[in-house]
Amino acid sequence: MSTNKSNDVVLKSISNNLLVEDVNATLSYYETLGFTTKMKSPESGVCHWALVEKDGVRLMFQSATSLKKEFPELSKQSAGGALTLWIQVQQITDYYASLPEGVNVIRPLGVTEYNGATEFVIQDLNGFILHFSDFDLGV
């Protein structure tokens, strides 16, 4: 039996790797939201994986074909998943005003009753819910 050394372990970060049908289309969509493609594989042609970033917020996307080959346990999963991505935003009103035409806003900019935060929610082309808020988690 191994010795528990969990006190010595330091978790450095967590990153998503979101299953999508079309990485190239996903990159184009996120670029309209102000994200920049930082890495992609392969560099040209049909991408299987990519990393985008905006102001330190990073999202990774991997094609369904590639991810299901890597993890057969995901074979029955579809793009969009049952999760939301919560993103803290400064100048949220300005960011909301900058959204391009056609973005699927499922909850328009408003103030929440439960914490007084200004928030809005969109659904991306893959079905992922992106929840933008100016609420400070204090971290």
C-alpha cells in the first residue's frame, strides 16, 4: 500500500477540453467573441485540437472524432455537454455591447436578485452555455 503524500501535492491549474464537432468552425465563432487562437493541431487544414484565450481565460476544443478515439469512454457523448462555463468579466456592459449579431443570447444582460451581479448568458454553436458575470468570487 502506498504512503499518502497528498500534503506534498500542489494542483497548479485546471483546463477544460471541450468536445466539439468542428474545431475550425468553433475557432471562427470564438474569434467573433474576441478570443485569439493560441495553439492548434495541426497548424493548417482541419484542426483536431485548439486552444483559444481572451484576457487570461483559456478554452480548449477537441474534435469529437479525435477525443472519442483518445477516450472511448466518451463514445456516446455529444457536443455541448451538460455543463456551463462561468466567466468573470470586468466592464461587462461593454463586452455585452460588443457581441456580434447572431450570438444566441439565452439570458440578456441584467442584474441578479440573489447576489446583485450583472450577468448575461449565451449558448455557443456547440451547445455550451457561457455565463458571463461581474460577480467577484474573491479569489
